[in-house]
Amino acid sequence: MSGLMLLDTPSLYFRAFFGVPESVTAPDGTPVNAVRGLVDMIARLVQDRSPGRLVCCMDADWRPEFRVAALPSYKAHRVAADGGDQTPDALEAQLPVIDAVLDAFGLARAGVAGYEADDVIGTLAVRGAADGPVDIVTGDRDLFQLVDDGGPVAVLYTARGIRNLQVMGEKEVAAKYGIPGRGYGDYATLRGDPSDGLPGVPGVGDKTAAALVSRFGSVEGILAALDAGTDEGFPAGARRRMEAAREYLAAAETVVRVVTDIDAPELAALDDRLPAAPRDPEALVELAERWNLDGPVNRLLNALAR
């Protein structure tokens, strides 16, 4: 690949934090498992996939107000007592180090106030597909809605690990879920996603959700069929359930749909070229020594230099 790679950075550093023991520390005893794991993941991705451009997409807002206003249950179970998220303290302390290391390498970071990393990814994927292939690296199935074989835009799904990525395009999504290849967002809306506080339509499971999306194409198509008063295409009992869930369906569309048109100057001015050498070598050496990052930093340096 020589196109654009978009990293769902929070997904990756959470995976690193829980996958690498907290006993991996800096000389002062501070855990650096997430930092080391993330840098090693990026090194492996650059080595194996050879992107020409790369952006580390960030959460500037993990629970945007526009989504909460539409559906108050959105991620409500993850809200901490102080109103923030439930990021473990040992991971929270590593986030500034992650930012500093990425900046010293010269890797592009992008986050926009009021939006999640998913929305930054969606916007950059649509924009970037005009110039070549786009790979989205994530452990979040919500981003399956962005796959587009015409781009192509593919998701490199990390559920089995960075060394065993599942490449998900339209054909793979269709084969796995029995839906149109670009219909994952509508499918998720119907069946729900407890991890995001998305309840789904009561009584609608995977099979019914797949049948409805396959028949009507989208939640919008289902609502249009309800308005038309037709029973055709609805599995037994499904029309009644959809009718009862109208309010939820309208709200969930705003919550589930990834934003693909953020208008922000920081995205317009983004330099996403993959550097062959670090932007600030002295800062990188200092960070590596302070935080016990020599191994991962050298592996990423070698991958970038190829």
C-alpha cells in the first residue's frame, strides 16, 4: 500500500494498555505499557503495510454533546463520578507521553473539538479516498460503515492483533453480517450496541436486523416503508416493532452515523506525509531515555527509514 493510513489511536492505546503488563515501567516506576505498545503497533503497521501517509486520529471529545442530546444513554455507563470518562489512571498518565512521542517522530495527530476520533477518521477517509487507497486501523466495528470498495476504503480490524489483521471491505462485511457491504451503521442501529449504550430496537436481533437492512437498504428506507403503510418486506412482527421504535430510530441515526464532513482548519492544514526521519531527534532521544522506550522507538525508526 502507498496510500493513506488512519489510526483509531484511542482504540490502539487501550489495546496496548490492556495487552502489555503494567510492570513495564520507566526508570521512575511510571507505567509505560500503553506508550511502548502503541509505538510498536505503529512500527509493525508501517513495516507491513508501507503507507505513504499516516494520521493518528484522536478523541478531542469522547462523548460529544450532539450525540448525547440525541440519545442520553450514549456511553452513559462509562461516565466517571467527576463527569469524565473512566480511563484508568495508569493510562491517563501516559497520554501526554504518547502525544510527545508522536510529535517528536513527526507523525500527524488530528483531533477536533466536539468530535470523536471516529468522526475525524470518517472525514479524512472520504477526503483521502479521492487520492488513493485508505486503510483504517481500529478495533471498533462502528467504522465498518466507512468501507467502500470503490475508494478503496478498508478497515484493518485489530480484534485478532496487529500481526493478524482482518481486512474488511464491502465484500467481507456483507459475508460476515449478511447485509449490504456499506450497511453496517444501519445494522448496528437496529440490533444495538451495549458497549456504546445503544439499546437497539426491542425484539430485533442480528437476523432480523440483517433482513431489514437487506430489504430496505437503510433506517431511512425502513421509515419510508412505515410511512407508506406497506407490510411487504417486514419479517413477522418487525413492522410493529419498527413503528414502536420510531423515536429511537430517528435519534440513533445521529448517534451511530460517523461524521464525514467536519469543516475544521486543523484538518485542512494537516501534513500527513509519513516521515523518513524524526522531526525532533533530540526530543525523541530524551523521551526514549526518560520513559524506557529505546526498543519501540528504534523499531519505528527502522520501519520509517525503509
